[in-house]
Amino acid sequence: MKIEHLENLIILSEELNFRKAADRISLSRQGSSIDQPQLSRQVRAIEKELGQKIGCDVVPLFEVTPRNVQLTERGKIFLEAVRFAINSINEGIYGIQQVTEGERGKLKLGVIGVITHNFLPEILQIFKQRYPKVQIVLEEMAHPQTQGLLDYQVDIGFTYAPSNFLWDKDLSSKTILKESLLLVLPKKHRLANVPEIQLTDIAEEDFILPVSSTTLGLTEQINILCQQSGFTPKCVQTATFASTIISLVSGEAGISLLPENTRYIQRDGVVFQEIKELSKQLNVVMLWRRRDKSPVLKNFLDIMTEIVNSRGI
């Protein structure tokens, strides 16, 4: 069985549609395309090969009807093993690619846009000065960094997280920054020009908050901080990007609490106000795979540790 054919089998098990699976495979592999009949032949060949190994004609992995494609029970068992095998192979390939001393190579950083502006430029500048032949790739991700790390899509993730958050056992974490939350208000809001605002002053307001599934920890920390002041934010709308939230606030759809670095997003009709209780309350966390032995990763972590220690975090 070819690894590529097993990878195609995984995609088919996710799509449960031969045409959609073939389209997805073709899009994901530049210079290599596959059509529905070819994919069907690959599946039949695998089913036949499995049958030969256990002494029968064929092992059906999928139940196919004119309207439906479903995994059989034997298909579910086999696909679970295939996923494990492919992940192990990818891990092995990844290890081979990282056998250098860290002077060359590539490092993929998974980021959520709102956390990159306070610290990332400084880190990248120092790293590039010391390791000019290492390529840094930024992957702005609209989903939690943890899955991207576990799937080997990125090497390091940056995200928000409450204190004492329990990460996956295969991940290591380090708090690298304490950031303040700012109150984002429409320009004509009753609190827009108030010099000192308490968190309880906004207890009855309508909130526009980040989508929890895309900004791991940010919305959770906002809720925890508000609950410590005796209320839970009344969320009337969510959005993925800080720029969208600020635009909605500008349109008087509600108010928001966002990291201080979002001040760089310029919008008419919006005011940023400080709340003393929210000063340096937001944890920015760096994540990486616990068992990753990449020298390039180690060099990056060493630089990050230097910076964090110099700031006394």
C-alpha cells in the first residue's frame, strides 16, 4: 500500500463523498490531481489487498449507495490504525528534517493576529540577527494553536490562556507576556470620557466578544475577570477578528474588552479606555511540542527565555 493512497483514504473517510474527496486531494497536492474513478480504484485495491492478507476476497471499508458513503465497522478500525501510522511516519520525517544544528532550516509560528504586535517583531529581529539562514514562517490561524501543533502544521504557537490552564500532555507552555485588557466603546457612549472606570460600570452592557473557538483563552479570561467582579458579560455577538469587533463597536452594536495591542487598529467612532482592574491581567502563552528535539526550536526558545527573563515576567 502506498502512503499517498492511505492519505487519500483518510481524506475520503472525512468527506464521505468521492467527488469532494478527489477535489480536496487535487487541491492539496500541487502538480498531482486525481478524479473520482481513480480514487475508487485506489480504495478497491486497498480493500482487495487487505482481503488477501486475512484470507478472503475483499475487506469492504466503505458502504457505498447512490446517495450515501459510510465507513463500515472494519473501515473504522482500519482508518484508526492508518491515522496512527501516517502520524508516526510524519513524525519520523519531521525528525529527519531537523537533524542540523539549528543554523539552517525552517520554523513555523502559529499566531492569532491580535497577539503579534506587542512582542513578535522584537523576537524575530533578534532571532534573524543570530540565525540569518533560518526561515521563519508565520501561519495566522483561525483555530486554536494546540491542534496545529499536534498535527505538525506549526512548530510554535502563541495564544491566550487562563492561569493554570491544563494543556495537552504532549505540549509544553510558557507565559511570555502579561497584557492589559482595554475597554472598547463607541465614541458617544456614556463612559467614553469618564476618567476612571470600574469593571462593575459595564455589568449591564451588551458585549461583542471574540469567538471562543478561534482565540483559545481570550474569551475565557474575559469571562473570569468579569465574574470576579460579580457579573458575566452579556454577549450579543461574536466575531473572529479584532478589526471586526472594533467595527461593530464603532457601529454601536455593543462594547468590548480587547488586548491593549489592538489600539493600532484605527477606526473612527471608537474610544479605548483603561480599567485599572484589567491591567496586566491577560496571559500570552507560547506553546510547543514537548518531545520536539529540533535545534532550530531550541534556539528560538532560548532567545524567548532571555527576553522573558529580562522583562521579569
